[in-house]
Amino acid sequence: MRKEFLFILCGSMLAACSNIPGLGGDAPKVSLESTPPGANASLSSGGSCKTPCSLPAPDKTGDYNVTFGLSGYAPVTMPVKVSVTKENWFSRETTTIEPNPVTATLQPPAASPQRRR
């Protein structure tokens, strides 16, 4: 009976470890999309990829930017708000990303007016 109790106790303690931040679960991602696809997207906290793609979310609350660039198109910068909260000491951190996905529509650069001679 004592061994069974210890076995259950150890199992419960091991299960509690699954709530420790950094253990288990997938890291939150910022999804990035553009029209047209294939733009280079750079997150101000670091990291870049070609759309459509996703990057790891920043691990701190704050306002960030994603800059989209593609040859033949004007660059576009979009704001991203990241909120990292934790309900109590034993709960996991919850990351909220707004907007997610971050979507940009790239336009050809505005034509400069030509001078008349």
C-alpha cells in the first residue's frame, strides 16, 4: 500500500511539472502573410522570413513592427502588439498577438511626376 501511495504521489508531482513555463507546448508564433506572396518580412524583435511564414513571438510584452519588402513594391510596416500574461505563479504564460496573422498588401511605388520641357 505504501509503494502504491508513493507511486501516485510521484506521478502527481511529475504531472505538475507540465505547468512550468518553458516545458511542453509549442511556442507562440506570429503568422505573416502578404499580397503578393514572397515578400521578405522582418520582425523588429528579430527574425525574418519569406511570406507566407511564421516567426517566434517576442517573449516580452510590447509594441513591435513587421516590415514587408519585395522588389518592385513599396515597403510596408505593420504594427504588432504582444501581451504576455501569467495568472499566477504556477500557471503557464499566455501570449496574445494582435493582429495574428499580420497581413500586408504591397503596392508598386508611386510614380514620380515627370517634368515637362
